[in-house]
Amino acid sequence: MSSIDDHLFSVFLNTSTPGNISFAARQDISEGPLSWPRDVATGDIDGDGLTDVITADNNTIIDFATNTSHGTVSINRNTGSAGIVSFAPKVSYDLGNYPRRVMIGDFDGDGKPDLAVTSSAGTGTLCVFKNNSTPGNISLVLQHVLAISPQAEGLEIGDIDGDGKIDLLVSNMIGTNSIRIYRNSAQSVQSLLHCRKIFPWRNRLVFLLVILMAIPNLTWLSLILIADLFQC
């Protein structure tokens, strides 16, 4: 979990036994003064068998020389072992200002987890990073930057159309109040975002997730029907 104001994320080692839930004391990992981690995702980015931590840093860093600014998404490579929490120095990648959400998924089917990140400032953006990492080495390449809408807020992934490929869903907080579905029809990340469908929505994606959790046996494909039902 992350703490925005404290510029860190925290790890609780699981010490549970059958029938007894327990965790070791919290261990804080600092992300530095220019990071306000808003969202955390986990996955084995470099394929070394250890779970890494990725943060959407909810920041804007100003370059006064060029009069430009950017936010960052950071990968904290896990170097720990049994009972020991340890991470290599974070590796950060630039993207739009105020990154809000980060999701991990193999978008191009190469067996490596790629990243999708939404940023909220300005027009709002959806960025997709292709994973070229190898064990012990973090390497991502920014492949897509799409303008979304002001205050791109929510991001979820799932196979919406049942074709075995991971699609992307993005909601915005203000303006059109819409959910955008980007269907994955690609053989590679380079051509991932083939098309989109926009559903007007009165509230944020969190309400859609509540519906998904509240209705038994609801499939991801039913999301489209729900969105049509509640059009503004």
C-alpha cells in the first residue's frame, strides 16, 4: 500500500498460519520527495521470479530549461529473500503530469507483463509501456500516448470481448463523465489500441466496479450492457 503525503509505499510480510491471520511489522520504502504515490501495482516485471512494485507517482516535475513538465511511473525491483524486504533503486519513466492509476497486463502476448498508466493533468492521457526487461534488468519502452479527457481517473483491464486479449477501460472524473473501452486487437504493443467505444457515465468507474462485485456471476462482457443501460 502507498502513502501519498509520506512519499512511500509499505510492505507487510505475511506471517499467517492455517486458521490464523498475521503480518509482520510494516516496512516503509521511500520513493523520494518528488513522488506522491497514488496507486501501486505488483508483478514480476523482469522475470526473475520475485514480485516487483510499481507506483503511479501522482507528480509533476518541471524542467525550467525547456519549460516543460512530466510525471513519472516507477518500478521498484525486488531484491529480497525469505523474510527480508529489499528493493533495488527505483527506475522511473516519464509520462503525463499527475499519473493516477497503473495496471499490469501482457498486452501483446509475449509472456511479459506490460504497463498501462493514466495521467490526469491537462487533456489526460493513457500511456502503454512495452516490457523488454530481462532478469535483473528493468527496461520499458513507451509505445502509446493517447489523449483521453480532462482528469483521466480510473483504469481497469480485462478481456471485454472474450477474444483472449486484455482490453483497457478508462474513466474520467470531470467533463464528459465517460467510460472509454479500448479493444486490444494487436499482435504487438505497437498496434495495441485499435479502436475504442465511449459510454457516457454519470459517475466514476468505482460505481461500475461496485456493480461488478455486487451482482453474482456477472461477466466482464456484461459491462457493455450495463454501460448502455445507464447512458446519460
